[in-house]
Amino acid sequence: MAADREQYTLRLPSGLMAQAREEAAAYGVTVNDVLVDIITVEMRRRRAQGLLAEARALRERIAAQCGIQPDSTPMVRALREGRAGE
């Protein structure tokens, strides 16, 4: 497992490092494990935010090109109930 890791020196405020140590001790893991988990979660959150921004921009471009489309709920319900073409 250690073979696929890179070493990096990280300088943290002493209070934050104390919190990381407490968190690690509470869960019986290393401070490194805590920091890896935190960084992983934050990177996923940032990626999700970027994807949401892209989706919003796409939705705005489609609305600008095609206008607001009617609600498809009645059509979907009719199709589910076998009433196609209503």
C-alpha cells in the first residue's frame, strides 16, 4: 500500500494539527489517514460543484436556444399507464 503513495511535507496551524491528532486517536487511525480522507472528500466536493456549474450553464444554453419546454409529466404518466398518444 505504501508503494503507491508520495511523500509531501504539509505545514498546518498547530491547533488544526491537534484536531487532526484527536480525530485520528478517536478512530484508531493515523493522522495521515485522516488527512487523506479529508482531502479526498474535499476534492470530490469541488468536482461535484464544477459539474453542477457545467450542468447549470448547459441548461441555460438550451433554454436560450429552445425556450422553456412544457412539463412532460402528463405525457410520461400517460405512457406508463399505456395511454400513448394522449
